[in-house]
Amino acid sequence: MTDPAIYAAWYETARGAWIGRIEFALLRELLALGPHESVLDIGCGTGYFTTLFAQLTDGPVVGLDSNTSWLRYAANRGPSSIAWVAGRGEAMPFPDRSFDVTVSVTALCFIADQQTAIREVFRVTRRRFVLGFLNRHSLLWWQNGRRGGRGGYRGARWHTAREVRELLSSSPFHGIRIRSAILFPTGGRTARWLEEWLSPRLPWGGFLAVVGEVTGCR
């Protein structure tokens, strides 16, 4: 397992900061978080995105992860307003409908029983969820996902947009939409320009974000 400090430092590199900004902008748009709503970040890791979500609301924000060393790292560096909870996505330690919105940034790609994790997402969510997946139809997969993956992608499961829809088809969500980002993961000047113009139009970004509604699903 990567040292949490090494993982967190990647977001301070030029490429890591750019990818983080692009992904967060998409997540923020899809979440449409209200100013007082509660948020659960499943598989929060070192808390990079959790901390950004906390800036969008004055409601409760919780980061959940099974790796206690990463949680300690997040707690030592994140704002005191965030609660850091140890737990697994397949069996979350929260009552039904605990959070207005839930979000998970590619954590499900490392969970073996994804269907159980998705049922848990539905169980603890009151209004809306956004789940991030790694796109097998992308340049990122060609660079880092083949033959079991490399670096931080080792062991990850990659999906197509169609497979993501199929994965969610047995759960009673509605209003499912899928967007993608990070078409050109090198992060160079040309890649950034092309990302701005092409990403909203093309489905081949390395990051797939799926949003769905829970309200009215009973």
C-alpha cells in the first residue's frame, strides 16, 4: 500500500493538481450540493476530495475508509469539522438515509463485491449520489490499466459506460447520467486546452462519473 504522504503529494504536482481540479469540478457540478446538506465520501483515502466537499456545505461531512493509517493522515491534515470513520463500503456503519448526498471517487474500482457496495450507497443516501469509475475506453487505461495496472492503478477494475449502467441496473436509482473527464491524462498544455473543449462532448475520458437520484425510490 502506498504511503499516504506519497499519495497526497501527487496532488501537489502539476499533473496531479490539474487532474484533481478537473475531477472535482465535474463532481461538484453533478452533486449540486445544497449549503446545509450532509456528505459522505466513501473511500476517502487521504481526504483530498473530502476536504474540498467540506468547503461546499456547512452540513456534516464524513470521510469513510478501511485504511486506518490513511484516515489518521487525513485527520491530522484536514479541517476539524470533518468526521473520519473507519469502515468498508460493503458494510457501512451508518443508519439508513444518513446522508443527503454520497460520493465515491474510484474507490468502488478496488472493491470486489461492487453490487453490495452499491446497495449500501442506496441504503445510506437520502437524495443523490455520484460515483467515480475508471473508464476502460480511455487513453488512461492504455497507459496505466493494462495487464493488471501499474502504480496506484494496480488491481483496479476498469469499466465502460455501458458496464456502469448495467452495474446500477439492479438498484432502484433513477435519473442516471454519466459524464467523463480526463481525455488526455498527460496534463500538458495541449491536453488542457483539448480537455476544456472536448471533454463535455466525448465519453472517452479516463474518469467516469455517474450521478443518480434516490428521492422517490422506495
